[in-house]
Amino acid sequence: LVRSLFVYVGLWDIMDQFEKIKTLGRGAQGTVILVRRKADRAKFCIKKIYIEDQTLEDQEAVMNEIKVLAKLAHPNIVAYFGSFMENDDLNVVMEYADGGTLWQHIQKAKKPFNEEEILRIFTQLLWCLDYLHNKRILHRDLKTKNIFMTKKLQLKLGDFGLSKMMGSQTDFAQSAVGTPYYLSPELCEGKAYNHKSDVWAAGCVLYELTTFKHAFDATNLPALVMSIVQGKVDPLPTTYSKELQEIIQMTLHKDPAMRPDIQGLLAHPLVQKYARVLEADSDKASYDRERMSLMESRTLIDKGTLETAVSQARAGQAPTTDAIMNEVQEEQEAIRLIAEMRKTIGIQDRFMHRVPYFKTFLAKDLVNFMIDRLGIRDRSEATVAGQQWMDAGVFYHVNRTELFKDGEGLYRFKEDEVGSILNMKSLWQGATRTPLEVEADIRNKLAVIYKEHLKGHSKRVDYESLALSDSFIDFQAASTELQKFNIASIPFNVKITFFINLYNSLVLHGFMVIGPPSNLYQRIYFYNHTCYNIGGMTYSLNDIEHGLLRGNQKPINSYCRVFSPQDPRLRSAVVIWDPRIHFALVRGTKSCPVLRVYDPERLDEMLNDATAEFCSRWIEVTSVPPAEDLVDFASWSIKDMKNLLADRQIDTTAFTEKSELAAECKKEMEKDLLSGNGERAEVQVNMPSIFLWYYDDFGGSNEGLLLWVKQYVQPFQAEAIDKAIMMDNYVIKYKPFDWSLNKKMRDQAD
């Protein structure tokens, strides 16, 4: 109350102290954190931006967002409360909308929104866009993930990083920015645009509210652009009025000149009807007056500190080890901590059993660092934390052992390892050809290899014949030409095809030259360090998969993206990446898809075929077994049952009898069979682990995942999935990944 009084009378000039509650999300510019102000326990969002890690262009976008936010005061726009620098990080303090994003509301919805709910949300969106446009501000990145909600369904528009202030001399902004699904036709065609592009995006949001799907969708960027420019939206379900259908048609008119402005939409009778309903809402009116009063009298924060588990440990406090490790898993925090470790723990060349090992550190020095710098309480806990870092591939034992042990053992950070660049045994001496000629030549040579050395219906690889073949020798020689390859000059479809084929060939090439990995730590090493030189830059298997084809997403179980913001290879990353690539990339194992040579002229068709073949083969829709058919834990050993329960963080010390452990294990198994409605599931969908590893790639929710795979399974499976989603009586189980080699012996039957 005292602090609020200081705010109102303008006497607030003390340093604000915030404590972190949790991370809400991550974006291109930083991390969004939910915090609590220590003085009054008020909750805020802090957008933590690692300003020195940003390109100049990104820094300008950040400062632009702050400039825009500082000018705004509207009850339907996320409030800006100031910003402060701490440890070279810019912390932007904003209002916290406790209801999540509109996208989350759509994902969680069990049934379609009724028209009143939709119009209440849409009208609020129009109000804040009208406010922005009157101030000559374009939002330019309107989407359901940038629209926030309070628990009382008060809409809050946020994320103004791409907003454009329109000067008095022009009504048009030229740069094509924004989220692809919501881009207007004029943007897709590179034409000038004005506030009508925000109207188009608002129409896309409205369509998403009514149908729970994008107005325009496709599996790759060229197809999406074509859909936006030439396609038509499907009509709304008949439960919605003709007037609502009319508004969508108006907002999604291809010609911006024929598209209404925000004032025109607000004048529509259907919108006016719900505007009057909202204006008559006394609770909303009271809330709006309160918010506006606070906004107009706010004193902006310009000093502050943000307290996290790591900063607590460094200040001599004692957070738990789990809290510390959760904190350091934040991407930029991990990068910084790794850099600090490498400076502190003494990386140098050492000998072990008279064998030299370059750039190593001692396990005991890392344990000391964990205790001294992170405040972890004892060596055993620090050793467990070290194992977590090792499991994530941050470092490894020089002899590839799988356990991290405190003591004199030698370990090496991933970035200190020299990769195996397989096409650098000699320099390319031939004439320079065009990238399209090189890509076609690589593709043709792969086709010869696959024709000669893939055996049987399952297309297993005959590695013995491949190793001795002329076709493999020809391919090795051809790969040298990649040293002169110019990625930037090839079209989109050719680039996707090129890197899919190159990834698969690099796996085979690595198996032949280095040998296939046989355990987790060898796999981490293999995929991080088996490389080609392409156009003078080095690309590992992980760089190709996660950096390029997945748009610089994090690899599974990794703390960091493969490319930093300054990495020049990031320019070649795919802007809109396609989840179907997961069924084109072949890691050389039995659980992987079938090898094939991808053709840029048939890329979309071939990706569909590969995805459908994989899903139809590996996805099963079955009935949940009855309780009596579950695992018979009576036959399990006490040790195995305790391990199962320990994995689920259940204390087993209270169980004294084997029968008690068996009953608890069975209870846990029963929990796994609960559907989304809290009742025992009737339908079980069995899927390969790849869908769990890349869960967010396939929709980020169980329903989103099922809707995605439904497109590629057999019709009877799709019908069963539809029914399971409707009844909400399903459970998803993931099959273990078979890492054994997709090997075909010459004399082995298929």
C-alpha cells in the first residue's frame, strides 16, 4: 500500500528487487520470466534480453519495442512498467496476464467457442488496434501467441518487437516481417502495406477462434505463400452466423484496398452489438478505469535486480541443487556458465597412463566449481549435477565412459573437440560448377549407392559391400567439391532436398570412416562431430538437422541452440521448417525411416510418402488392456520395483513388504492410463519415441500431436483417432527407440 502511494504521488526512486518464479517462454530475443516484486509481492513479467548477444538489427528491434510500449496506455495492451540493466542484460518489466495466451486457450478448449465468446475477444482486439492505428503504430506481428488473456478473459495485446511507427510523410512500411501464417498477400508479394495488414492478421485470428486451425496452412513456405496469395478459406461451421462469416470474408480480402480498416469493422452491426455488451459490463468498466489510472500515474522503473537460484547461490544463500540446475538449463544462462567454467577450472593438455589428451579438465575441479560458484552443498550433489551436464552432452570423458565421477578423471568440453571433417582429406582442384550442378551430381551418386547397397523390402544397408564399392569411392571424391558450394544461391526446395540428402549421406560416410556409435555418449560425439565442409564452413550432423532444417531449434536434451545469433551459418537456416523432415532423416538405425534419394521437383510428394509410410508402419491405435492384464509385478524383483518407483520420485522407504511395492507399482501403471478427462482411458495410441523427443514440433499438446499424425495414418486409424479425441478417452504411449544398426548382411534373408 505504501509503495502504491509512492507510485501515485511520484516519490518512487528506489531500486526494485524481483525474485524469479518461473520461465514462461523463450523467443528470438530472450527469455520471458514470471517474477514477484519483493516489496509488495506483485507479479510482473520480465523480458530478459541478452543484449550483447544480439545482432545490431535485433538490438534495434528491442529498443523499438521499449519506445513503443512507453507511449501506450490502454486496458487491452500489456502495460510497460520500465526497464533496467543488470549484468549486461536488459530487463523489460511488463504487466502479467494470468490467463496465458489466446493460443493456449484454443489448445486447451474441449469444444468450439460460442459466438458470444468469440466476439467479446475480437471486439477487444479491435479496440486496441484502433488505439494503435490512431497513434500511427502498426503491430505487424499479430497472432494468437502474442495475444494474452487474464483469468477474467480481459484481452491484452503484447510483443511489440516488430511494431512500426508510421511517420507523417508516409502511410506505408516496406519490410516484410511477421509470423508466416498471418502474413497478408501484399507482404507475401513484397508489395507496400499499411494498417490493412494488421486487419488481415486480425481476420486470421478470428478464423482461428472459430475453427481452431490456421486460415491458411501448408507444410512448406512456398506452398504457404501460394495458399495466402491464391487460396480460399473454408467456410465456418454452420453454428456461426452469416454476419460472422461476412466479417471474416471482409478481413481476408486479397486486395488491401477492399479490406475495411479497424473503424469500418467496429461499425459493423455484429461488432457494435458486442461492444455495447462489453461497455455495459460494470466489472470491466471498473477494471479499465483502475488500469488507466495506474498507467497514467506510473513512474517507470529504471533500477532493479532480478534474483534467481544462481544469484542466490553466489550471494551465499542456499537454494536446492535442483533449483540451481533448473536455472542453469536456461539457454543463455547455460552458455554463460559453460564459458565461466572453461575459464575457471583449468583446461589444459594432460597425460593419463602416458597417453596425451589435449584440452581436458579434471572432474574434481568441476565439482569444486559447482560448490564454490553455484553454492551446491556437497560433493555428492555436485557429482549428480555434473552427471546431468554430461548426459546433456556439454562434456564427455576422454575414454567415452558413461559415468561422471569425482576425482582425477579427464573430461573434455564439446566445443574443445576437433570434429571429423570427412570431405577435407584433400582440397577440391576441379573446375567450379554451379551449386545446382553439384547438388544434382551428389543426388545422382547417392542414387547409385542406394540402388546397389540397399537390400530387401526394408531397405537395410549392406555396409560390407558399400565399404568396398566403386560407388562409395566416387561419392567420397564428389563430396570434396562441397568445399566450394554456395548455399545462398540455391532455391528453397533445392536447399531442403540438398541438406536432407547430405545428412543421410554423411551418416553413411561417417559409419564407413569412423564407425557407427554403439552407446549414448558415442552417439552424442558422432552427431556433434561428424562433419562436412560446405562453402568454407563446417556443418556437423546436428548442425544440418537442428541448425538448418529445424530452424535452429535445440537438439533433444540440449541446453543450447546449435547456432549462436552471430553465427554466419544461421543465415542458411530454414525460416519455416517442416516436421515431415523427421521422416526423411535417417540415423542409420532400425527405428529410422527408409533411405531414399529426395528430388527437389517432387519434394512435397516424397515427404508426404515418407511420413505416411513411417506413421502407418509404426503407429498403432488399440484398446487399453483391462486392469488384470497389466504387468504382473509379483514376478519382479524388489530392486527393479524400487528403481521404477524411484524414477517417478516416489520414496520407497515406507514399503516393507514386496506385495506393498507391487501394489504401488501397479497403481503407478494405472495412473499412466488416465486420459485427459481424468478417467481410465479406453483407447491407447502407441507411437515411436521420435514424437516424444520432438513433441513441440508436432503441436506441443497430445491433441495437437494426434491431429498432426492423423493426416498420415491409414483411414481406419484416422477414424479411431478422431473418435478418441472427441471422447477425450485416450492415452499416448511411446515405444523405445531401437538404436541397433540398420544393417543387412550379404547372406541374411530379409
